Amino acid sequence: MVGEILNNAIQHSLSPIGAVITAQYFPIQGRLQIVVVDRGVGFLHNIQKQYQVNTEQDAILKALEKGVSSSPTKMYSTAIDNAGYGLYALKTIIEKTNGKLMIISNNGIVKLYRHYLTAQELQNTGWKGSIVAFELFEDEINKINFTIEDFFRIYIWDQDEELF
């Protein structure tokens, strides 16, 4: 998932810095936090080219849906790179493992915490770019049996069998 989020930032953001990734592991709590940041155009710029959305938060919510992608801004990407499964898969894994997800795009923010999805507009931040931050807990991940074959079956081959 980390690679997919990083690819999204690199391929879609038009960011002058590319993307920055950071992670931190808290062994006593069994908690992992990962953040990917770019200083690019945000979600709305790309998503509105193919979907009817008007705000950054609507664009983020749309990008979390299965099969939603936008045309890449980098010429070296391929169709499989833009299959629209990355953020949807991350959202699903976060939901199934009681993790946390926060996505900021310019002045829009979407948060997922314990199956509650909220979206709002941020006021007067001056922020330009995107932040995708998520948190996972080892104990919750260990409760599920999820293989790479399961991932491809659900997110790539579009077989919607419930795994969890």
C-alpha cells in the first residue's frame, strides 16, 4: 500500500518536490504510522477531469471509491499503475483493522476512524498539496489472514468476495 500511495503522489501531483514519505513504528504499542506528502495540485485538479466533483473533500471521497483513478500526469506510468485500487484498498484495510486514515488535499480533509468517515473544508490554511497519513496496529492486522493472492483477487481481478 505504501508503494501505491507514493506512486499516486509522484504520478498525479505535479509536485516540485516529488513526494516525501516518513514512517514511525512504536513497538510497545504495536503501532505503525506512515505519511506521504507532496506539494502538488491536490485531488480535485485531477479527479474533476473525469468525475463530477466540486470540492477537494468530494474529490478525496471519490478517490476512495473502488475503480476510481485519474489520468496520470507522468508519461512513464501504465494502465495497471492507474487501476483505481490503491486508495480503495487502503481504506478497506484501515476499516477492517480498526486503523486510522487522514487525507488532506489543499483545503479539504477526509478522516476515517473506526468505520466513521468524515469530510470537511479547512479554512485559511494556505496549504497546497496532499497528505495521506495512516496508522495500523499489529494486533488488529494479525487477526486477519490476508495474502497477496487475496489482494489481487479483490482489488485487481475484481472478485468481491468478503475476506474478513
